[in-house]
Amino acid sequence: MHVHGPLSAVVLDFDPVVKDAYYLRLKLGEVRGRITWDDDPNKLIFTKVLANRGRTSYTADGVVDLDKDKDTIDINVRVPI
């Protein structure tokens, strides 16, 4: 984990490797990549996230915006054919 920025806008970068990851009963498989929490403006950023579920591999990049009055998700998921 890398923590940087001023106290008023802390940024946390981490590169997890998670087996059997899931979210809201959606089984994601093995997930790895850069995840960043940007404290000001309250964004969770996914960069070059790679995942494998069974024989399917996919990548994702995007942002979950949790800033005041936002709560939006903008994530691009690519599944090669």
C-alpha cells in the first residue's frame, strides 16, 4: 500500500490479489490490479484490474464516485472474444 498526499486529501494506492472475490452475490473470480482511494473528492478508482472466472478473463477500469450527492459508477469492463 502506498499512502500519499496532504492530510486534507489523502490518496491510498494498493495492488490486491483476491481469490474468489465477490460483490453483491456476483462471483468475480480471481481479481488483481491497482485500486486507489482518493479521499478528496471521495473516489474509488480501478486501474488495469484483471480478473479470471473459470475460463473467462476480463479487464476493468473505472471510477466509483462517492462524493457528496454523486454516488455514481463508471466502470468499463472488457471481455475478449
